[in-house]
Amino acid sequence: MANFETVSYIAKLERDGEGYFISFPDFPDTVTGTDRWDDVQRYANEVLSLAIYDMLENGEPLPEPTKGSELGPGVYIKVDISVDDLREIEVIDGKNMFSDK
């Protein structure tokens, strides 16, 4: 039976010329950007999914999410990631890295 574990993190949005720069307080090396406001949420989800996937692959613990009260001024969005969905991803060589199959 699936666990449907979802983790939520905060993404900070900043104007970057004509576009938007997206960073994550809990993942300092994880950043992305887009020229379109309509793509902000999707890009944030994609890059955070990759960062979490990489951490799970390497057996690293996920960071404790920053609380909203701990954030400074700025524009933020919530990004929800299904860890169970990430565990279902098949790697290029056909092996699922999170199971013995």
C-alpha cells in the first residue's frame, strides 16, 4: 500500500531582469529561473524534485522545512513534493534505485 508521503518546502521568488529567480532556503544549491510567471510553480516543483531525488538516492536525510515565521521579507511559494512518486521513478538503466526489484 502506498504511503503518499508529501513534503513541503518554501521557494523564494525574486525578479531577475525580465524573469524570475527561484531559490530554496532549505536547499541552498538548488536554484532555477524562468521568464514566465505562469511557469514559476512548475519549475520550482521540477528542480526541487530533482534535488530531493538526488538526496534520497544518496541516502541523505531531507532537511527540516523552514517555518514561514523564520523567513525574511520577500515573495515565497509553497512547493509540495510527493516522495512516493519520486520512489517510482525508473532510472535510465532500468533499475529502480529505491527498491530491490
